[in-house]
Amino acid sequence: MINQRAAAVVGNRPVLWKHKRNGNKKMTGAAMMGYLRAAAFGAACLLGVVAGSLPASAADYPNRPVRWLIGFAPGGPVDIVARIMAQWLSEHFGQQFVVENRAGSGGNIATAAAIGSLPDGYTLLFSGANNAISASLYKKLPFDFIRDTMPVASFMQVPNMLVVSNAMPVKTVQELIDYCKANPGKVAFASSGNGTSVHMSAELFKAMTKCDMVHVPYRGSAAAFPDVISNKVQLIFDNLPSALEQARGGSVRALGVTSPQRWPSVPELPAIAETVPGYQSSTFYGISAPKGTPPEIVEILNKAVNDALKDPKLVARLAEIGGVPKPLSPEGYGRLMADETEKWRKVVAFAGVSVD
């Protein structure tokens, strides 16, 4: 395993970001599930020592660096937003919020690692639609996300954007549908991994339009874009922050957004629902913590995130990448996650997809 670190300076303090990668090695399905089970087992072991190890008071929280696990590779939309938020939180608390990339299994490797960590507030998880989707898409997860985590805060809502290779002879959603139907099985779509909103946005599109397309999962959308650009795969329904950057740079062609109406930051781009009535697939970003994290620490973090979303500079930065602030209480974020889990359960059933 190769460890990589990057640092940015906030004021006079460095904000460290760390990620791990496996070179060109691929993890088999059995090995990946073994990893997830081991992490979940670790959670059970840790719970036995929690009572004697948690601080009596959260008054000085955080008094050391906080790890923030994200389930996707560096350079993708989740990574971009996590780094923006980590910088603000590091400045606010005077302690480093260390973004740690643990890509793979649609974010479930990071989720298992977070669940298996001591619930003391010093390990957090970047959570979102992928967690809601995985609950029904993956048949053998060794954890129950809602049962085994605590909702902390929500900070952003964003749609996905459908972009195609510039080599594709289509300029509208309808032209893409017509092209797919004229070339069944010859169009491939990339995703940032099984069970992500990027994956399921395309599966929903397939099911509603009867387009026969082939799924090619990657370890994050940053890894997928070179193949979309070169037309090895023809399209991706990526989260808006990274898709918008690629489209503005001219390396891909944008066809539409997955929100039910046109999105404020790209009003010139049609909603896919204008061509496919009823189509909708938006995502959300937030923070979760291992079950048993002290509620006082959850409240401290929630207040900090909600304060961040009142900062005009941060809000403007999120707007630049297409995000809309979505502040919620811990209870509100928990309800959102539960509602999204049920919504995506229906989509998974409708699309007829699953991952063992």
C-alpha cells in the first residue's frame, strides 16, 4: 500500500490530506467483502472499550486532528467538496481535519472503516446518496448504515450532469436516446463505482428510456474521465462539480442535468426530465459518525457546519462548482438519509440491478 500526502496552508497551519491507493492491483469481490466484514467486526470489538475511553466532556473538542474518511478517489467531486469543507473546519476549530481517501466498493470501504472506528468524534465519514443506494443495491454488506452510524450534518445538494465524449454524434438527450436505440449494446457508460449516484442515475435512465448501455465502473470519476474524453466509454452521469469543470474546459459535451428542473448554476442546460418526464436523480453530501459518538460532539460539529454554510465566501465557492447549501439538524439529516434510502430502494427494484 502506498501512502500519499498533500498539504495546503490555511493561515499559518497546514491542512493535511491523505489518500491510499493500490497501484494497478484490483481487489476481487470476495476480498473486498472480507475487508468490509473485518472492519465491521472491528466495530463490535471497539464498542467494548468505548465506555471507559470517551472524554467526560466535549468542551475542548477537537483537541487533536480529526480524520474524515471519504469513499472516493482524489480529484473527484466528493474529494473536491471535502477539501473545501475541511479547510473551513480546520480554520474554524484550529485543528486539522484530515481528508483520507479510501476508494472502492461504491464508498463502502470507507464506510466500513468509519463504522469500525472508535466513536469519539475523531473519525468522521463523508456520507451521501451512495450510502442510501448501497443499502438495497449490495446484497451482502456486513453493516446496516442507518443502524451503525449517527447523522451529524448536511451541507450540500447537487444534481448529476450527463456528459458525453466529444466524439459522440449527439448534442441533445433525445439524440442520445435515438443513438443508443440504433446501436444497442454498443454504448458504454462510466461510473465512479457500483452503488454510487453516478451509477444509478444511468441505470434509472436506461430503465426509463429502454436504452441498452454497458456499465463500466471505475474507482472514482476522476479515473473515469480520461476514458470518456478519449471515447473508450461514451458517457457518464457524474456529480455536477467535476462534470461541470470538464464541460467548461471543453473536454466533454454536456447534455443535461438530473434535477427535476434546470439547475441554478447552469440554467442554459436542460433538465433530462424535459425529454424523459419523471426522471430525477439528485445527490447530497453530509457527515456521519460511528454509532455511539457523544451527542455533544455531534452538536458541536453540526453547529460548525451550519455556521460554515452562512459564510458568504464558502457559499460562493460551493456555488462555483454547482452546489446549493443544505443545512440540517442531525435529526433532519437522519430523516433525509432514511427517506433517500427508501427512494433508492424503489429505484434499484425498478432498474432490476444488484451487486453481490
